[in-house]
Amino acid sequence: MKQLIDKLYNNQTLEKEEFLTLLQQYEDKELSEYLHSLARGLSEESFGKDIYLRGLIEFTNYCKNDCYYCGIRSGNKNADRYRLSKEQILECCEVGYNLGFRTFVLQGGEDLAFKDEILVDIIKSMKKGYPECAITLSIGERSYEQYKKYYEAGADRFLLRHETANEEHYRLLHPDSLSLENRKECLRNLKKIGYQVGTGFMVGSPYQTMECLVEDLLFIKELEPHMIGIGPFIPHKDTKFADFPAGSVDLTLFLIGILRLMNRKALIPATTALGTMDKKGREKGILSGSNVLMPNLSPITVRKKYDLYDNKICTGEEAAECNGCLRRRVSSIGYQVVEKRGDYME
Ligand code: SAM
Ligand code: FES
């Protein structure tokens, strides 16, 4: 089996059947340690021991969509909705800047109250206040023209997970108003416009098979994104998937290792979902090939309301506390948090 990992290391991809055979071995400890040691080596070649921070500003939990897995889906009448004002968003940036963050991620549900003019004004104000910082959007599906407007206003990057690259699986996770084809079209448009683009998927989402994961890997190979975010699916009590099991931490880590071997320069976060499933999940993510962390910068008053899945961590701490905690975690494993934008480098 190590030969497959060596082949992946050398060719940056595998045949479909080979990926499947490899994934099926994710519980083999010796094999996964071999994979992760190669992945760590590649991360170190590209980034040294540097870990980049992205300050996450969860600016709205209103959403017009009803993704079946998501705690803030439109159909969840128990969700306590909120929106941040431009002033509140800028305050988050100020706190983040003073803590050394040089990337801000505006993430939210698909909230139509944030019309284009409002978003453009927010992006421009962030850019004006913090010209040396990168702005990442994670606001879901929009038209080419809309994405272009935000780009021209100063947005640099965009995160849009494809969620699953298998049509049938996509249908089981989403209502008919959403389509995989449109999601992929959005990703292609974002690339065309010039954004640094991130995509990704949940590991262990309901009805996912190993074959689905192979399709995810092949889709990512084809798209060549600059960033790849994956994390375990975690059930939310107010969704129809409440009783489904959460995704496996070991499989998530194995996939992070595979993705690093496939994409040496990609920015790969160790996600909050990984940290929620395992106290040391984010450290393990870094030791498996990740090089990015995304601490929460949202005001403490709204953190619990951005409730995508049950038991989400870091909802009770101030940004400064999270920052200190993460820095300690990173240095405990021999890495260091750096005060850099952390752009994709060819
Ligand atoms: N609305 C934007 C979008 O669709 O890209 C951004 C917000 S959305 C909540 C961000 C990500 O949260 C999704 O891409 C999804 O993968 C993840 N997510 C949602 N529900 C989740 C769950 N129950 N477990 C793990 N991740 C989840
Ligand atoms: Fe829209 Fe989750 S359903 S953000």
C-alpha cells in the first residue's frame, strides 16, 4: 500500500480505483503515519513551520437556502437570527488586526438583505481601513457579475465548498433549488475573475461513500483550487440529519494528507469542525499536512447563534483568548503562527 502513497507523492494524483483502495486503508495506523510524514515534509518545503491565520467574521446567520445538514438553514425556526452592521464588522477587523491577523474572512448564510451596494461598501471600508490585509468572502452562490463587483471592490479570495462532487449525493443533501452544476459554475466563474479560490467538502456527511470521496478528490484535481477546506460532518439537532453519526477524525486527517500530496502549495486549514470532534483535532490537522487556522473573530454576543452543528467550540471565548490558545497549541507542536497574509504562491 505504501507504493500507492509513493505514486501519489510522485505524480500528485492516482487512478480512481487506486484512490479507492488507498482510502479504504485509512484506519491502518502505520500507513497513515507514513502518509502524514510525507505530507508534513511537503508543507514544510512550501511553508516552513509557518501557520497562517484567517480571522473569521460570521456576519449573518440568515440564509435563503435550506441545506439539510446545516443548523442555520432557512427552515430552522429555532435559529436565533442576527446580522452584523458595517461598524461591527470593522470592529472585528480592528480587534483581529491588533492580534496580528492579516486576512479577514466574511462568512455568512446567503442573506439577500446584504444587497450588492451594501457588500461593496463593507468590502471597500475593510480595504481602506486595512490595506495590507486580504479579504476573503464566503457568502455562497452569486452571479458572475456580482462576484466581479465584489472583486473590483477589493475582495481577494473566495471560499465555496462544493460539498460533494457526486450528483446523487448532492441531491440527498440539498433541496431541489440548489444544484451541483451551479455550484461548480460559481467556482469556475470565481477563478475566471481572478479570485484565489477555495473549495472543499464535509467528511462523513449522510449517505457519503468512499466512491463519493474519490470523486471529490478528482474534482479538486481538475479545479486546482488555491485553498481546500475539509472537516467532519457534525449533526445539528434541528436538522433531519440530527441522528446521523458524525464524520471520522481519522478519515479527515487521512484526506488532509492525501490533499497535501496532491497540492503542494494549497492552503489547507485545520478546521473548527475538526477541533470540535477531537480536542487536539487542529494540532493533528497541522501534523497531517494543514497550514492554516481560522480563529473566530465574531463578537461574543453572536457566536453561539452561528450554530452550524452541535457543540461547536470557541463560542464562549473572546477573540484574544482564542488567539492565545491557538498560538500555544501551534507552538506546542513545533510550529509558529505568523503575521502574514499567506497568499497562494505559485
Ligand atoms: N453560505 C456559504 C456557503 O454556502 O458557502 C458559507 C456558509 S456555510 C455555513 C459554510 C460551510 O459550513 C459549508 O460549506 C459546510 O460545508 C459547512 N457546514 C454546514 N453544516 C455543517 C455541519 N452540520 N457539519 C459540518 N460542516 C457543516
Ligand atoms: Fe445556508 Fe447553511 S443553509 S449557510
